[in-house]
Amino acid sequence: MPQYNPSALVVIDDTTDQERASDGRSRYGAYLAQHADDFHDDGEPLRPVEFAVAAWQTATAPVMSPGYAAVRPDIYPLDVYRDHHGGAQFCAKVGLRHAALANRPAGRPLDWQLDSWTHAGQQWACLAGPERTDRPAVLVAATVLLPIPDDILIRPTAARSGRTLTREAKAVVAALTEYANQHLTPLVYSLAGGAR
């Protein structure tokens, strides 16, 4: 199980990736091969932004579960996408319970509840909608957008699955993970005043 902490929204575990690999090298590499059509443009390597989007999408749930890049369960989803200016952005959705708000909704409507799969004492628990439907619910969520600088993206050299594509995809996912942990984590942490 990934070891998250207050400064890490995303964790990569290369040891587990190799141990669980059907080819003995990389489980993520096997997923890249299964999604090979996402990694070329008419036989040519993708542009850096499109490559980052495809590599991240393949590395995270729901494509890989558990993901090569495991995202903290209270952040869902954490996507990389191409914005309307052609740059890359992170988009994180963060559920906020009423207790984290400056003003609670009037009338005491139902709130997010802990996902039923949450274990006692689990610090980064996933939130779910209320099971009850007999009264109104107000489910507050924040969308956090973070531009990704072009200089951390990679211009891929491979358009076909194999060791080169796997190495390049792992490199861009590692760069995205580091950037998210450094720059997105403080934004997410401040939303609830550090309380989750």
C-alpha cells in the first residue's frame, strides 16, 4: 500500500511495478503496450503535452488499478489534460466536508461521508455521497487547476510500445509526480486548513 504523507499526493513504486510485471520488467510497460494506439499520431511520436496526458492517464486509476502512479484516495480524480491554450494542466477534485467550511449550509443537509471501504484510522480516506436519500445533501467539492510547465515535459522518441516508450513514459510520470507533490499538495492542504 502506498505511503502517503502531507507532502505527497502521488506515490510511485518502481519495485512493486517490477515485482507485479507479467513480463518481468514493468507492469506499467505492459499497460502501455495494451494502450499502444494512444501513444502515436499516425505512426509518429506524440507532442510533449499529448504524451504527458496519455502517459499519466495510463499510469493512474481507473486504467491501472492500483496505479503505477498511485494518487491519494481523497483526491479523485487527479487528471492531466491539454488546456485550450495547448498547455498541460493538472485538475484535482477535492471533496470538502461541511466542518471545513467557514459557514456551514443552513438546515443541516447531509454531507460527504467516509467511503464504506475506509479502514479505521485511515488518514487519507475517500469521501462518498450519503447513503441516505431521505433529506437534502450539499456535497461541496473544489476543483484545483495547476498549469504544468513545458520544461518538465518530454518529447518522446518512440511511437511503438517497448522499452524506450516505457522509459520515456516513466520519466514524464515521475516529473509530473514530483511537480504535483511540490506545487499541488500545498493548494489541496490549504483547502481544509490541513484537516482531512
